[in-house]
Amino acid sequence: MERQTLARPAPAARAGRRILTAYLFLLPALLLLAAFTFYPVMFGTALSLFEYDVITPPRFVGLANFRALWTDRYFWIALENSIKYLAVVPVLQGCAIVLAIWVHRSTRGLGWLRAAYYLPVVTSIVVVGILWRWLYDDAGLVNFILLRLAVLHAPVHWLASPGIALYAVMFVTLWKGLGYYMVIYLAGLEAIPPGYAEAAAIDGANALQQLRHVILPLLRPSILLATTLSAISALRVFEEVYVMTSGGPVYSTYTMFYYMFDQAFGALHLGYAAALGVVLAAVTIGLSVASFRLLREGGLSYY
Amino acid sequence: MQNRHTIRRSLAVLLLALLTTTGVAAAAPRARVEFWTISLQPFFSGYIHGLIAQYERAHPAVSIRWIDVPAQAIDQKLLAAVAGGVAPDVVNLNTEGTVRMAQAHALVDMDGAVPATARARYFPNIWSSTRYLGSVYGIPWYVVPNILAYNQTVFRRAGLDPAHPPASGDAFIQAATAIKERTGIYGFMPNVDGIRFLRVFQEDGLPILSPDRRRAVFNGPDHVRLLAQYVSLFKRDAFPADTLQRGYLGATERYAAGQLGMLTTGPQFLLRVRSDSPDVYRDTRVAAYPLGRGRVLDLPTMALTVPLRGRHRAEAVEFALFVTNDTNQLAFCHLVVIFPSTQAAARDSYFTRGGVTPEDQARAIAAGELGIARDLTVVVPHSDELFRAFREAIESAFFGRMTPQQALDWAVKEWNGKL
């Protein structure tokens, strides 16, 4: 009897040990997260309450950085541009869904297409930026084709017109992100059993009705994921702008991340840049919560 | 028995070896001086390695570690290094970078660190390039006055005489518009991007600040007229639309592609044209920079600075003085069209000799201009905020958001609120 208790621990102890094992498995990842995510997040948040220029020790200034934001015209310009940049999200998601549905059919040759759409995703953003700078040039390919097709009468300064530059940069984000979100939607489509669409077809639904009433509702979890991810990356757009327009002309592509970068590494106002980061994080969190509220239900599970 | 002896003996030898090596290390701890330069690889690697080898031979207690940083990355890398407690000991910065770091109290005051006899070797006006609030924060290394490079084939196609390039600011603009009208190729990309209009004003003899430096004064009628002239050139498509964003890099690229008639640039960029497009290089002629009404030439200065956080300050200053001494600067000037900051080196007949290649001609031309040259970098407190407002005003004028008068009035008001 006694020997048996020794060999087989009580249920409570067994559960405790299982939890311990689980945490031990999690430990390496948690340590990495703590070092490279949680610590910087906390440090950055705390930094927003300080004046810090790297060289002299930080000085506590309370909420002064946030008060200064309120009257800083470049903060509002940057915030406005970043929010405008969100317009890329619905267009990008719509295109990615259409593309995914198209390449989902397993006809021969589509594998190549999938790979081709994915190629921009794995290309370095700096290379993409330089490439598109050439394409957008006055004598570049985009203008050349549009002039040849007689759509335009004179070349458009895509990256050098204050009213157009932001949208030209957005298009590059769209072009580069398309393949990534297409893959997310492909995975979502794979998970939908073909029976649903067949049943709808038997009931007499045409392709458009099937898409609207069957496929899109079932894709909702993927749409939620992809929309949230792409909204977050739209708010923190930086590289495209840095390579293609450096924030100009007349600050029309000056985004929050660009302003943070300028304040931190151009002007050495690291506390102020951290405050900008906190505001951007708040906007991002708000947006993510909103998209979860809007798109939570749907998919294959019943709520 | 025999065996144990061998073991004991070899242990003793090992111990002895350990002792001697640590002993040597303790006797002569080599000061490791980290030396950062801007974009000198790969063209000048040999020269810098030579300097370092020579210095290390003469100073066995010092070892130099050379790191070359791209121009766009130097600010961030330097900050990261300082913040991480691994600041380099000697850093090459331009005037703007030096002043920005000096404003953050990150640099050693060179008026104090360099003995008066050594200071006297440099041109006084160049030594003062990095003066901020009364102190100098960089030992001047080399200076690169702008010259005019032009494509003689484009000149001929436009009906201009390659033997008579434009000699004044007005003639320069005339030639540029003629090239654009007659060939369709842009004549020039004026240096008006970012805050470089501050230099354009000064080149035309117009002041930026009041004499006491407490007020901005760049909204006078002459300032407005000058800006309006460039705005109307821009509206007439006399220079490319991306001029305001691409700056000198865009201009060099366009010139090297044969798509620009004239290039006002530091002569060191000829090297890039030579390696990128030999055809255009063969067609390239050089002339003196077309001076504006101010008859003054900008003299961008490269300085060697010593961060306060560096660990070997004395060695760092000494090494910086070695790099910038007469002999070493003269040797550097033999490799590329740059000019020394020290007076004895500049007197060398090499600079006035001339020659056949564009580089040799550029050297002789620029040498003749050094007398009227001065670093036109505007040094003001809160420079990031003032420059951001200035850039916005200039771009607003170019893109028709404001008239030149409104734009300059607004920028002056912004400046005066912060000066």
C-alpha cells in the first residue's frame, strides 16, 4: 500500500507536475519574449515620461512630452497620414481574397502563379522601394505605358506630387503584401469543406451568391486575422516611405513611424519619440479591438 | 617514474608559458582606439590601412580598429554605440553632424584638447567650421568645395560652347533652361532640397540671421525674389520634379545616366561617374562653380571628432592629429579631389598644377576658389525644429501651397519663436 503511494503520486501532485512541465517547455520562448518584447515595451513606455538624448542621463518630465504632442503640427500631419494609410487595408484584403479564390482551384500551372504572387513578399523592402522609384520615374515604365495607351498626355510625377505620392507609396505596400494575405486566405479556403458550396449550388445560388453568403462568412476568421495584421503594418509603415519619398513632398508622406525615426535619431529626442510610439500603440490597440468586435463571429464554429 | 617526471616538466613549462604571456599582457596593455570614417571603403581602404600601420609602428602601445560607416547610417550607429557604452574614440563627421552631437554634449572640446601650436597648423576659417557656442568640436580633416561638371555633348546639342561654361549663377540658370528647351534633357538639378536653400540664399549674399543671431531675417524682398525665381523655374519644368526629394544623390545618378547637362557637386563624385558610366565620364568637362552675387563658395568640411564617452581620449586626439597632419592629408589629396585643412599642405604646388583628366582640372580650379570659400552650414539651437519648418516652407512654396512671401514669412515667424 505504502509503496504504491510512493510510486504513483496523488492526483493534485500529478497535475502540478504537468503544469510545471508545460511551463518548462514555454520557458525558452518566454525568456526571449521577455528580453526582446516585454522589456522594450515597458522601457519605451517609461521612456515617454522622460527627456532623453542618449548622451546625458534621462530626466523625468511627467506628461510634458504628451502635452507637447498636442501643439506639435508635425505630430498631427504624421497621424493624419498614418490614418490615411489605413485605406490600403480594405483594398488589399479585397484583392487578396479575389486572388486566393482564383488560385485556389487546383488547375495545372496555378502553383507557379501562387509562387509568383508570393515573390514580392520575400523580396527586401529596400529593393522593392528602389525598383518602384524607377518604375514611378517621369521616364519610368508606369508613365511610359500610360502615355502609350494614351491614358495620359504628360508624365505624372507619381512620387513628387503632394496629392499623389502617398497613394503611390500605398500601392507599393499593396503590391508587396498581396501574396502574404493571399496565403492566409488560401489556408482559410482549404478549411472550408466543399459540401457547403455544393449545397448552395444545388439550391440554385449563382457564383456571386455563393461567394457572398457561403464563402465570405466562412472565411471570417481569416479576414479578421489578415485585416488586423495589415492594419497594424499600415500604421507602422516606414521603409517604403524612407526609400521612395523621404516623407516629402511637403510632408505628404510623413507618417508616424517616420516622425518617430526623425525625432529619435535625427533630433535625439528619444523620450518624445517614445511618446509618439505610445500614441501609435494606443491607436493600434484600439483598432485591433474594433476589428475583433466587428469580425469575431463566423467561420465554422457556432457562437 | 620517468613518466611522472615528463608530466611534471611539461606542467612546469605550461605554467611558465602562461605566466610569461599574462606578464607580457600586463606590461603593455594596448589601448584599442576605434576609428570611424564615412564611406571611404572601398576606394580608400589602402590609404587608411597604410595610415594605421604607420601609426601603430610608431606607437606600439596603441592599436587602431578601423570601421567604415555609410554616410546615411553614421548618426544612428554612433548614437547606438554611445548609448550602449561602446562609443568609438575617433569619429569622422560633417559639420552638421558635429554640431548636432556637440549640442547633445557628446564631444570633446578641441580648443581645449589640442595644443595651440598644433591648432595653428590649420586654416583658421576651417578650424572654426564646427564652432558652437564658442567652442570647436572637430579637428578639420578635408574640405570639398563644389565645382561645376558638365556634359559637353549635351552642351553642343543645345548650341552652347563647351569651351565657355557658365561663369555666374545667372548664366548657369540661363544655360540650364537653354539645354532643357533645345534638347529636352534637364540642364541642372539645383541644390534646393531639404534645407539647402539656406545655402542658396548665402551664395547670393543674403543673410539668414541678424548679426546678434537672435532673429531670422530670410524673408526680405531679395530672399523672396530669389525663391520666386526658383519656384517659377520649377513650374516651367526647368528641373526635374524629384529634385526636392532626391538631392545630390539623385543629381549624380541622373548625370551619370547622361540625363543631366550640368552637375554642381563635390569633385569626389566624379569617381562615382567614372565607375558607373565611363561614356559620360569621357564627355565630362569641369569648370569653376558658378558663383552667385555673394561671391562666396560653400566649403563642406569633414572633421574628426572625439566622443566624450570614448575610453582613450588622449590617444584619440593624438591619432586624429596624426591623420590630419600635413603629410597624410597631402597623400590623401593625391588620391581624390579633396583639399587639406592645413596650411602647409595646401601650399604644395600639386594643387595648382592642373592636368588633362577632369579630376586634375577640378583640383586646379577648386584650389583657386579656396580663398573665397567658407562652410555655409547654418548653426542654430533647436536645429531639428527650425530646419523642419524651413523645409516645409520651401516645399510649400515650390508646390504652390503658399506664395514665396507667405512661406518665408511663416518660416521666419517659426524661427523667431524658438531662437
